[in-house]
Amino acid sequence: MEGCIFCRIAKGEMPCNKIYEDDDVIAFLDINPINEGHTLVVPKKHFDKFSETDDQELEILIKAVKKIANAIKVAMNADGYNIGVNNERVAGQLVYHVHFHIIPRFDGDALENWKGKNVSSNELKQTCEEIKKVISFSY
């Protein structure tokens, strides 16, 4: 897609700190890392969002994410890692080209994990039923 920064990086038109590339995927260090080694894994084909990415492309992408995440953990001597996808602006998506974040985690890195909300079992059951209805009619 014209003007997409990740498409331009994938085509070699913009510089990046590339850590991996194959025919379908490119992975490079985030320019605003949460922790050292924070990497973006990007398909070379343009899809605006995770929800719009075709299943075959997602299969290729997630296999690359697994390979790269394991390498980052070893290379950074990390204690673990987070893998995330931001889908839509409200969820933190800044670049509209689907991509996975791999964020190495270290004991004492001061990053906070999500805090859950207290929800009743009735609320959980109702939410479950609402989602199941949508799944049965689509996707």
C-alpha cells in the first residue's frame, strides 16, 4: 500500500534494524522499544489489521513470530516475553499494517501486566453466550 511505512521498510525503501527476513515476513527492532530487543514482525503483504488478514498469511506470520520470539529470548537473556497485536486505534494500533510485537521481559523490568476486573459468574455466562452467538453466525 502506498505510503505505508511498513510496506516501505519491507521493500527496502526505508532503513530498519532488521533481525530476520524471508519471502513473506520481515522482523525489525521497534524504534521506541518497551524493553531492549522489542521487535516487530510484519508480513510483506499489506493487511490493515489483524482482523482483515487472511488465514494463510496468519499461519506464515505466527510461525515466524514463534521462531523469532525464541531467538530473542536467548539473545537478550530474557526471563520471558510478551507477544501482542494491537487491532484498531483504541487498542494502540498506530501503524495500519498488521504486525506482532515481541517484547522481551526481565525479572524486575517494572512493566505491569494487565490487571483483571472482578466479574460475577452470571456476567461471565452472559458474555460467553453473546460471543458464541456471533461466532455461530460468522467467521
